[in-house]
Amino acid sequence: MRCASARLSPAFLTPHDNLEKAVEIAVESLETPALTKAQLADLLFEQIGLNKRESKDMVDAFFDLVSTSLVEGTDVKISGFGNFQIRIKAPRPGRNPRTGEAIPIDARRVVTFHASHKLKEQIQG
């Protein structure tokens, strides 16, 4: 998603071109490639030989099992990948950034992910 002006040397860029380039860079940084459930199902179809419906059902069942376990408060540990854990955050004071008004933030449960050492090593290369 690069325009022709992004390939020109800075000496030939007008302020408008510089702004356009900055906006494009900002937009590109927001567009992160993601692995989707549909792509996972396609990989199961291609590499294992399940039909498309079975592949989709297997991916959905996996994520349903993970989410159900987390909702029940059970940690999910995937060997060689990482751990999903439920953490309880205590209530705390907060403020509305627009008005500065103090507002209480209720206690809540959040999901955290900690990558395994194997995954961290793979990411580092």
C-alpha cells in the first residue's frame, strides 16, 4: 500500500506528500496480518484431509473448549505454546480522562497469556 511519492527522495516531496506518506505508514502499521479461524480450518482441510465442514467444526470445538474452561476459571496450558490464565483484578479508583471526574473501576476477571520458552525461542529465531 505504498504510493509513488513514498519512493521519491525527501528532496522532491512536498509537505502534502510528506503528510500523505505519514498517513499511509500509520495505516500500514494498523493492518496486522492475523491467522483466522477460517485459515486454521483450511489448513486442517489441506494438511490432514478432513473435509471443510469437519475442519471448521474441529476449530470451533477447540476454541469453545478453551473459552469454556477459562470462563469456569480453569487455566489452559498448551505444551510448547503457552498458558492462558484467568487473573482477578482488584477494584481501583480511576478517572474520566475527558472530564477528570473520579470514577470507581470494578473488580473484574481478565485473561492473560504467557508464552512458553519454546515459543519465545522460536520467535527470537
